[in-house]
Amino acid sequence: MTVLPGRSAKIRPMSDSLTPRQQRFVEEYLAVLNGAEAARRAGYSPRSAKVRACRLMKKPAVGKLIREALAERHRQYLMREAEYWDRLRTSLDRRLKLPKLPRG
């Protein structure tokens, strides 16, 4: 498992089927959501970054890690959004002194 300095404190599992540079590409892609920029940041040639990113994204192991990480990010976003609305509803209920309504 690895965490890069200055990156999210969340530990991402290393994939056995990826090279360290490919793993770095995945981490950089999740940071910038741009394949060519992620390839450059991962250490691939700036001249071929666009092509390299396209090839890397076609690798099943790379695509799977990215899809899983984005799905987890989306799940966490939805949880935060639901928590926000619950807190807003509770706050409004208190201010307006409304009876609690069933969720749904």
C-alpha cells in the first residue's frame, strides 16, 4: 500500500498487476482527471503522454482501479450530500418548531 506525499491520506491498495509507474498514473489520474497530465506527472514522456494515457486507460487493471476509485468517491459524495440534507432538515425543524416527519 502506498500514499504519496501531499496526496490524500487515504491509503490506496497497490495492484500486483501494475508497475509502480502505472500505479502512479492511476493515482495522478484520480487527482487531475486528465489522462495526458496524469501520464506526464507519472513520469511518462510529455511528447507521448496523450497516447500513453489512452493505452494505459485501455488496460483492464488500470481501468478497473480508476472505476472503483471513482465509484467510491461518488458514494462518499452521496453520503455527504444526504448528511447535509438531514442536518438542514433538522435545523429547519428546530427553527420552525415543526414536528418530525418521516424520511423519504
